Amino acid sequence: MTHTVLIVDDDADIRDVVRIALLQAGFQTEEAADGAAALAAVTQVKPDLVVLDIGLPEMDGLEVCRTLRVSTDVPVLFLTARGDEIDRIVGLEMGADDYLAKPFSPRELVARVRAILRRGGAAPSGQPMRRGVLEVDPDRHLCRVNRSAVALTAREMDLLVKLMARPDQVHARPALVDAIYGVNVHVSDRTMDSHLRNLRAKLAAAGCFDAVETMHGIGIRMGPCRGTDG
């Protein structure tokens, strides 16, 4: 299956670099030069992933991501200016799946795109997984709490599936990072923390306040998922 990636950047040279790298890696590409065009393209093209520059004119990438998250869980890879750590963290809090600082290596960009799009590698497919009031169906990218759907990004779903595959096991952070992001992809602790925080917040908002436990100095594991009545 060939995936389609939407490239959103107001710099034509950057779009060229990203497009060539992705085409050489076997992806199909679409392009947009501003936020409004990006939102229209997502509706029309329905891409499998969006490479999104934060520093867009008028409607910036953060606003585009915020708008996307109202209606879609399409994966988002942010491109940021080097040193803009605040923008990167805010972007992750809004539901972006990853970020890459400019100037970037085209090979690393392709590696990150592939890692985000990877599905089902963290846990066996087949029957949905259940724990307390929580149900996860990796094949359908579906998460439910008390039978109510919870919208997760690709990274959040991968993280939850990995934890649910062995819910009583404590997963060491380095091993968890490698399983979710890929062995050759550098991911900071703050990126991992942002995805964990977003996952916890979404499950808590749905009524599951004890879904993920941090064992300080050891790792992460699933909680009992008792729900609001637990």
C-alpha cells in the first residue's frame, strides 16, 4: 500500500526537499503553501500523514494542527526552526505525533514518517484488548472507555497498544521509546512525556483516571482502568 503525505510549508525549496525524499522512498505526495490550503487538502486528499511547518504565515502550523484535531486523527509531523523548543512542546500537547528541527536530514525525515505510519508492530493484531473499562482495537485504530470512543493520534495509539499487549509488565523507558519510535530515531524525554501526558489526559477525560502508571525510576505500565466508579 502506498501512503500519501501532505507537505505543508510556505518555502518552496523546503517542499522540494521533502517531496523528493518522500518520492524516492516510495510515498505519494501532495503540497500546500499555507494553513487554509492545508486544511482544504486534508479534506479533499485525505492524506495518511501531514508534514507541517509551524512557521506558516497568517494561520501558523499550531493553529492548523489544533483545527485538524477537531475532526481527524491524521498523523502530524511538525517541522520547526531549530531552538524553538516551546513550539515543539506545544505542538505535541496539541496532538502532533513527532517533530523535526530545521535544517533536517531528508533520510531522518523519511525514517520518522515511516515510524509514525508503522501500524500493528507494537502488539499482536486480531481480537480487541480489554482492561477494566478500557477497550483497544489496534486493527481499527479504535479506543473506547465505557463504550465511548476516544480519539487518539497514531503515536498515542501505538503507545497504548504497546502497554496493553502486556498490561502488568513494567516497560522501561528506553525499550518503550525504541518500540514506539524506532531504534534509530532519537526522541527526547520531553517528547515521550508529552505523548504520555496527552494519552493520560484523553483517557481521564473519558472517565478512566487510572489508565497509565509511572513507576518512578523503573518505567511505565497499565493501571487497573477501573473508571470513575473504581
